[in-house]
Amino acid sequence: MKPSVLRLSLFVLVPLLLSLFFLALMPKETAMTTYEVFGVKIEKNPHQSKLTELGVSTWNKWEGGPTKIPWSFKEEETMYVLEGKVRVTVEESVGSFEIGAGDLVVFPKGMNITWEVIEAVKKHYSLKK
């Protein structure tokens, strides 16, 4: 093997292999992502400590099967989706988005949407007055 190829291997392969080794040793946590779509705040997979702090398990519970209904939020509503999947279309918006199990979602007061349950949903919800 040529010395230049050997040097290249040492400078490229060794750091790459070390990086992969350390990545494999790092603890695996569920990724948490927060973003906003059409004015709706969505947090994917919030930590259990946040759910406990918010008191999610004490909130009202709602569940429903596949359906499509118009909905208007009279108050700000925060929900935590336990199971299922919903397609949300915000009135006067182009496009839609989906929320599902593990999502913590905040809909602002006064928002009008179409709520389309794709997979049967169970959620906890809290209304801010």
C-alpha cells in the first residue's frame, strides 16, 4: 500500500470509526421537537416530566373513531394525544397537517378547523379560560 493511501486512511477512517463507536455508546432518548404550523404549536414526544408538570393525566379525556367535523376553539386548548392520528385543516389555510400519538398540541382561541380522525383517537385536553 502506498504511504499516501495509508495516511489518508488514518486521517479519514480512524476518526470516522471513533465517531461511530462513541455514537453507539450514547444513551438513546426519544427525540423531542417543537414547531408551529398555521399558528398551532406542536411538541413531539415531550418528556414525561413536562407532562407531569402540566398535570396531563388529570385533564379531561376524549376519544373518537374515524370522522370529519368542523370545529371552532372557543378557548385555547392544549391536548396530549395518547393514541391515533388526526388530519387538521385550518380554515382559510392552504394545506393540512397531522397530529398523532405522543404529540402535545396547543390550538389558539378562535381558530376554526376541520378535524379529521384518520385512526381512532384518545387524548387528554385542557381549556384555558
